[in-house]
Amino acid sequence: MATPLDASVTDLPDRLCTWCRVPMKKRLVGGRQFVHYTCPKCVFQHTTRLGPKPAPAKH
């Protein structure tokens, strides 16, 4: 099984647009830590983190 850092765009989960219910385009962003979805019809956008959220920095 691929780790989130090894994931390709074809391995990423599909998402339907919240408004149009059409399949959204997807791409990896932020050093391959996030999936950015864009609706080709209404240009609605959504970003999801891959893997766990990092621990907060201690001061």
C-alpha cells in the first residue's frame, strides 16, 4: 500500500462538487501534503490534508 507521500493523483479519493455534484479535478499541493480539488463547472474549491495533522509547536 502506498504511503500518502507516495500517492499519485490516480490514487487520491474522488470528490463530487458540493454544489454541482460533478466529479472535481484534483492535484497534489503543498509539498504533496494536501489534495486540492477544483470543480470544472462552477470553480468551487476544496483542500484536504493527506495523513495526520502535525503536532503543534511547543514554545
